[in-house]
Amino acid sequence: MKRITLFAISFGVILISSVASLLQTAFASPAWPILITEIGAFEPSNLEWIEIYNSGEEPIIIEDLILFENDTNHITTAIGDNILGPAQYGLIVNKYDDFSSKYEFEGQIWDSTWSSLNQDGESLSLILNEATVETIDYPAIEEPKSLERVFNGLEYTDSWKPSLEQHSAGAVNQTELAEPIEHINSTTCDIEPETLIE
């Protein structure tokens, strides 16, 4: 009788654990295919920008996007619509009015405000719907150029390098020949060039 009872209890515990695991998987937050792909910390602070990229196959409606930087949540506001299409780039900019007076960018922009990106390197996170969807730790920026996530011809890798030019905002990163200086978690994606800052 004791063996039957112990068996029933053990079976019940296993069953409950399995159901809980299935429910957790079923209701888990979906993975967001958003990458930080370039950092424009070389700019004067009021013109700084961060490039993001949709590595998925469907358009993403990006509402309530928060940039977490320097232990602070920076709220963003979409300029125009808030949709980032598949294989498209967008920019989070510091002080849109100042940025747009210098640059013309035809892609999606999110306006925000922060003091200054740290040229000695720091952690950046993107938060959507109260969930962190991307976190990077970028290294020190030693040249007046952007820092680009390396594109190897097929996908973005887990390395960062200085831009071969000043920047490639809005287009595939041109950093295959530069020496990598930092690593983050890699994410595979397909790329098509988009609009450049001119």
C-alpha cells in the first residue's frame, strides 16, 4: 500500500512539473528579432544615435521602446510610424531636432534623450513591452567613427569593429576587413542594404 501511495505521489509531482513546464513554454514572451547593429557615440552628444535592425521575416510594430543606458530608462518616441520591416534598419537618436538638422535619414527613427553615450564603453539594452529584447556591452571607441557589429557576408556575428568609413548608418555594416575588438551574443540574420545617412 505504501509503495502504491509513494508511486502515486511521485507520479503526481512529475505530472505537475511537466504541465507547469508546458504552460511556461506556451505563455513565454516571444523572441524579438531586434539587434543593435551600430553605435554612433563618436558624434557630439546631441547628435548621437544607435542603429537597430529587424532580423526577422515579418514587420515589427515597435511601441513603448525603451533604451536602457547608464542605469536609466530612456523613453523613445517614434517619428512617423513605429514599424520596422524585415531586414530594415532604424535609428534611435538623441535629440531628433538636432539630428535631423544635420542628417537626412529615410528609415524609421525613434527620438529619445540621454546625456551622452560613454566612449569608454558601456552596456545598452532595448526594452519592449517590459521585456529586455537585446543587451550588448560595447568596448571603448578610440576613433572618430561608429562602432559596427560585424557582418560576414551572410549574417551578423558576435564581434564589433570600428567602421571602415565614418559610419554606415541605415545600411549593411562594411567591417569585414577590420580587426574585431569585442564579442557579444551572436544572432543569425539575412541582410539587405537600406537607406544611408547622407
